[in-house]
Amino acid sequence: MQTLRVNGYDMAYLDVGEGPPLVCVHGTLGDFRTWYSVLGPLSKKRRVISVSLRHFFPEAWNGAGDDYKMAQHVADVTAFIEQIKPAPVDLMGHSRGGHIAFRVAQARPDLLRKLVLAEPGGDLDATLPLPEGTPAHPPLAARTVRSVEMLRAGDIEGALQNFFEGIEGDGSWRRVPAAAKQQLRDNVVTFLGQINEQRKSYTRADALAIRTPTLLIGGGATTGSLSSIWRVLAEHIEGAKTAVIPNAGHWMFEQAPQAFSDVVTEFLAG
């Protein structure tokens, strides 16, 4: 593990392999360990840099302060990338990290060569309607509120199960490997920040503004609006490519690491 000073904060990261740099951004309750399953395959041809966002592991955050904001995390990732050479870099984000990566590409396309979004999180506004019959909000929106209530009541395990099963389905929590569960536990306090992170909805104008060559990836088994948001965005990002990882859900890179790595590697090489 190494750290890089960005915006007055020591951002922790892993740096593996050699070649063109690929910066990876985790989602809710993740950290630089999120990408462990694909570090090996991806680093065969690339320098893979996996970051931990502000207030995530290895920091033991207590929930205090007012700097857990989407804008802060976007600014931190931007400042981090500005220090990575050679430039420009490739950027990959998952879920909430996909939202961050999208915003970096929107604001600073000069920093990026290619962009990979694995089921990016967030809401679509009225200019980007979801397919008929899709829930209006991601399943984790209300779940996050409930998880915060459970966390404040001292029910850490319940908070995590409630959140995870809101995405992967009832009963899925018991199938999560011990190491993955521990990573989520290590970051559970970040729920307190996410409840008021001031994340903006995607708009049609936002999507049309993306000029970085983009790949959007979804899990074939993902349900709810998380399975649709990336497809809607892909329809409005010029030249966007798409890929589906069969028999995998939202954490597709853990459930099908080789298939995920193959798709990403092929896109970055093209």
C-alpha cells in the first residue's frame, strides 16, 4: 500500500504491474481491495492503480465532518489522476465509483484515454427515462436509508445484509465470502456520509458531454434499475461500447473475474 497527497488528504492505493496506467475506483463500502480478484489478469498488460476514497479503509473513520460528498470524491480522484504519469490514464469505476469516474470524464476529459463504467450508480433525471416497468430508483436508495438506521441502532450485520440483499437478492448475504464481508464491515461507517453526499442525477446533457471512448459493463444477472441505468447512458454517450458478463450480478468482477478482465483488456487494447 502507498499513499498520495490529494486535497489535504493521504489517499491510499495499490499499484500493481507495468504498462499504461489504469486507475480503478471502488463503489459503496469498497476500498482498494475491491479489485483484488482482477488485479492479476489486468496487470499482465497494464499498471493497475486501485484507490481507496476519502474516509474508506484503511482510514478508521468515525463519521465526523462534512467532507463525505460526491463532489469531494470526484475532486480527489481528479487530483490523484493529475499526479499519475504517463498521462492520459484509463479510468474504471464500479457502482458509486462508476458515478465518480463518469463525473471525472465529464469535467476533465484531458486526463483520460479511455473510460470503463461497471454498472455506474445514481439516478437518471426526466431527460433519461428508464425502460417501462423499471423501478424509478436504484434498489439501494431506500436500502441505504434503512441501513443507516440499523447502523445507528448498533446492528452492523443487519445494515450490511439489508444493503447487499437489496442489490443481489434475498439470501445472497450468506453466500458472500468471509474476506468480502470483512471489507464491507471495514467501511460500514461510510453509510453515514453517503446519506447526505449530494449526488446529482445523470442528465441527457451529461451523457452527451462524455467524449472519452467509453465501455459500459453490466452483469447478466443484475436486476432492478442498476441493470438498466448503464444501458440508458450507453445510448447517449457517443460511440459507447457495451458488454454483459453472463451469470454475474452487480459485483461481476468478483463473480466472473476472468470474463470481466477479458472484456476490459480487449477494450483498452483497441
